[in-house]
Amino acid sequence: MSRFLNILCFALLLCPAAVADPSRTRRLSRLKEIISLEGVRDNQLIGYGLVVGLAGTGDKRQTVFSAQSLSNLLERMGVTVAPTALQAKNTAAVMVTATLPPFAQPGVRVDVTVAAMGDSNNLQGGLLLLTPLKAANGQVFAVAQGPVVTGGFVASGGSGNAQTVNHPTTGRVPSGAIVEAAPPSVLNPTEFRLQLKHSDFTNASRVATLINHSFGAPGRPLAKPMHAGLITVTIPSEFSERQVEFYALIENLSLDVDRTAKIVVNERTGTIVMGKEVRIAPVSILHGNLTVEVETSYDVSQPAPLSSGETTVVPKVGVGVKEERARNINLKEGASVEDLVRALLTIGSTPRDIIAILQNLQAAGALNAELEVI
């Protein structure tokens, strides 16, 4: 109980405005959301396999490796057939990928993704044959097999008419792989290292301070920030046999996370995402549009009756220039990007106008934030 009170008191000291200001309470984040345990990660697996049972939509003869793979499979089953003698239109060579989660034990099932390698145009209704899945070191960690579920289809009719929806050459086998070997564990019995998902010196220091005040003793800090993305934590003696419980207590601690002022814009779609922490220096913005329209119309020149002339089409080109009156916006000290966008919308600015203005503000040094264009 005393340790719980110490943790609670330190949380109030670390975030003194958390109780008085409800808006800051919403900014508290658990350490689970901002850190990860070094060595605890996913592992990517890959394999080469065959999908059979296709309704004539498999690989064609020019895909040599598909026939070779089918010949090798039949030979292992006691049937010898030359690859050049095979014309199996119901078979397709595929690449199989899967993600092995950390601490996955033998017998656990994971989903796999299947993608055609040759010229097969549809994997719908196919069956993936037993495929070993290997990691980067060449070791087999799982085997996959099962019916392929595609997110699209191909509907074909007579006279070459066909309709394709989504990508029928890629599919999934839900729970199609069985883990055969557990991934290697790199857990240290005396300490573990916490990785920040987004490197930040302020957050690294705050995480270490929070852990030391929650579990450490005076003069004996447990956590030490190594750099902006890594904190080393020594496991206390009372948790030497309860490492999982100790990490569970750490990842459920709450912290006021410091965030970088950032604006992300997508110029292709006109999407703008920003935080309320972004501030703008006092600045005056003058914005207007210049439109040039070039229009071509065609007139018909008709000759007089009974004359030797010919009817011709005569183009008529007109050029018009339209310049809108410039619109002015003044922002005072302490204005935020939210105030700027609200003011721009009131004068009828489009998202692309706002993106252009934000880029000009950054070039002028008036935008106190990072602007990322994706």
C-alpha cells in the first residue's frame, strides 16, 4: 500500500496540473503506448509453395518453375513425370509470407498471405499445399497449408468480356500456419532495455525519472536513459523471480508525454493534420489567385450557293485573364495554426490554398513547427 501511495504522489508531482486541468488529464499516456521491450519484436517469415485446385486460371506453360515445382512434388510422392510433359492449368506458384509474433509457442496458428509469382490471373478457390516458412537465418519456424481466400474475383463472359474486382492474385489463409519452433528470446535476467517508439530526449528522461521514483530507492536509481531512444532498467532484487510482473507494473504507469509540434499535409488529397501545440509568429498573409482561361471555339464557313468554294471549319481562339482581389489576414502574438485555418476558411480558402500558405509560413520562419509533406 505504501508503494502505491508513493507512485500516486509522484504522479501528482510530475504532472501538477493534471487534476486541476481536465485537458491535461487527457494527455496522460501509459508507458505501454510509448515504449517497447528490446528484443521483443515480430519476425517475418517467407516460403515458396504451390496453390492447386484452380479452375483453369493457373500458370501457363511459359512459367517454367511452376511445372518444375509440381514435378519435384510428384517425384517425392513416388510419381515421376518430366516437367516438359506437364501442362497443369490448375496449379500456380506462389510466395507465402507470415509474421511470427514474439513469444509464439509451437502449436500457435498465424495468418499467412499468398501472392502469385507467375502469370496466374486468379487464385480464387485454390488450396495452398504444405509450405515451410523460414526466417532470415534459413530456419523453419512454421508450416502453412489451407484454402486461399481472395479479396477479389474475376468474372468473364463471352467475346473476351471480363470484370476484375480488387486483386484476385493475392489472398490469405486465415490461421493457415502452425508454429513449429519458438522464436529466440533475448531477455536478460538482471536488466532490460526499454525502447521509445518515437525517440525524444525529454520523454526518455521523464520515463527514467518516473521508474526511479516508483520503484527505486534514494541514491539507487534503477532506470538510466542511454540516449533519446533507449532506457536501461535494472531489475530490483524483490522482482528477480517475477520479471513479467515487474514489467507489467512499469508499462501501466502513466506519463505526460511531450510531443513535437508537427503538421502533416497530403498535397494529393488536400488533407491537413495538425496539433493544437503549433504556434505562429506575428505575421500578415496576403493571398490571391490569378486565373488564365484559353477557350477555342469553331465556326463553319459556308460558301455561296452554286460557287466553287468548300465548306471549312475556322477555329476562333479567345484568351481571358481573371485576377482575384488579394485577401488579407493578420495574426497576433500567440496565434495557433487552428486560428489560422479557421480564419482562412472564413474567407473561402481551399485546402490546397492552406497547404501553400503553410509552406510559405515555414519558409518565412513564422511557423514554429515541423512541416511534413507526404
